[in-house]
Amino acid sequence: MDELLKVSILIPIFNAEKYIERCLDSIFSQTYSSIDFVFVDNCSSDNSIDILKRKINQYHIQEDRVKLIIHERNEGIAVSRNDCLKNATGDYVLFVDSDDWIEPNMVELLVASVNKDHADIVGCDFIMENNGEQKYCKEPYCNNGYDNMIKAIDYELSSVLWKLLIKRNLFHSIHFTPNLDIVEDYIVTIKLYQHAEIVSAVHQGLYHYILRQGSASSVRWKSLKSHVKGVEIIEKYFIEKNLYDDNIRHRLMLRKFNIKSNFLTKQFLDYEAYRKTFPESNYIWREMNYSKNEKIKFWMAEKGLFTFLKIIQRCLK
């Protein structure tokens, strides 16, 4: 294998002492040698950085292969990711969350795919871990940027960065939006696919995503509002770039309805929020694989029959 291609592994850190040791073991034990590491600490108040320094010494990582940036105040994950990129020197970059871990041959296999296909982006499958249970997630990658972008808009393809090896120069005009810390991956991933020409895939579960209580993804109400904002931002991007074709419009409509449908669930029940959120998507449920009862619910909401819907939902409790 040609190991001249350099990879920067980028790790934002915030209070990850319970998980970061396993993460560090996995990245420092990679079978591929041409790797450097960028860590950005976002004001951790635990022992995360002490563990990091101990692991750097344990693995005898040379000083010129590690950069550690420590923020003086909490600026959020988006700013941390931007700082990771500013300090990256690799031809390709790989984001790894500090509470997750990767297989020891992940970088080696992804680089091999880059060399084979001359890919701008290489993705892999991943394993979701939740309280000891594991779920294998196979991703439906396509071999070009546009088709992956289309799939990523409504999460047919997971819109996250941590399973992707990405050519660093794709980030030349792409940055993370400060103060938008839940859907920052969604926006940037779609833009990266839009700029990429060749995409390849390694269908192995090389990344282990740890689903834990208290993480950003588990704060569901804040997440829901952020997803609304994320769709608004990416739709504006497509319009401004004159990219807003029928495929994009349809996928955005599906995504919009998936978001607004949450306002008719027990967890987020809010009829006014349902009515006001993406009203242009009110009819798209007809194309989606919902149960008969769900379709009746969405038909009633479409017709504005919220009083009757409220009575029915109370009876079903």
C-alpha cells in the first residue's frame, strides 16, 4: 500500500473522560502509519485532557504528530470542528467523536479505497452501540457526489461526518456554522457531497457510534428545533447556488415532513407547531410508508381537524 497519503484524525473533546480512553486506544493503534492528530478541547471540566496526555506518552506519539488546542471558553462543537480543520495538514481528514471508537484498520482500508478509486470521499458502514447492544448500519453509498447528496438530504444516507474519509481541500469553501451544534454535520455533509466527484465505500462496520444519555443527539426537543433550522439553511444554500432542482425539492419535502410529523407524537404533541412548521410539506405523507392509523392522523391534520384529532388521541392514551 502507498502510505505517502497523509491523514489527519480530528477529535473535538468535551467532558469525555468516561469514553475517551477507548477512543484514543483505537486511533493511536491504527495499522496505517501516515497519520497526525488534532485535538480541540472545548473547556472540559473533567480529566479528559489528563487522559489524553497520558495516552500520548503511552503510545510514544511524536510531538510533531499531535496538536492540542484548548479553548478558553465553551464555543460549541461547530467552532471546535472549524479549529480542527484549521490545524489539519493531511491530504485527507477523518473526524472521530471523543466518546466513539474505530476499528484498528479503519484508516488503512479507507486509504486503500482512495488509492483504488481516486475518491474525494470514502465512506464506511458503522455499528451503533446502545447500553451494550450493537446494531450494524449498512449505508447505501453511490459512486458520485450528487447521488449521495440527494440521499443525505432526507437521511436515506446518514448525514454525519465521522464515517467519512474526506479530501481536505473540499473544505476550502465549507465551514461549520457557529452556534448550530446538533445539525452541523447535516449541513456540511450535504455540501461536501455536492462538491465531490468520486465517492467510494468500504462496506465494513469500521466506526463504533456510542449512543449515550446526555449527548447532543439525545436532547430531543433542542434537536428537533435545530433540524428545522438545518433544513432551512440547506434549502437556502441550494437556492442561492442555483442547484434547486426537482430531486432536491422532493427530498427536502420528505425531510420537512419527517421533522414536522414529530409534533403529532406523544413526546412533542403541539398542534400549533405542526400547523406552522413547513406547511408546504403537508401532502407528502401520501408518498411515505406510514401505517393506516398514521395516515388517518396526517389526513385529519392536513384538513385542519385538530379538535377531532385531539379527542381521538386522548381516547387512544
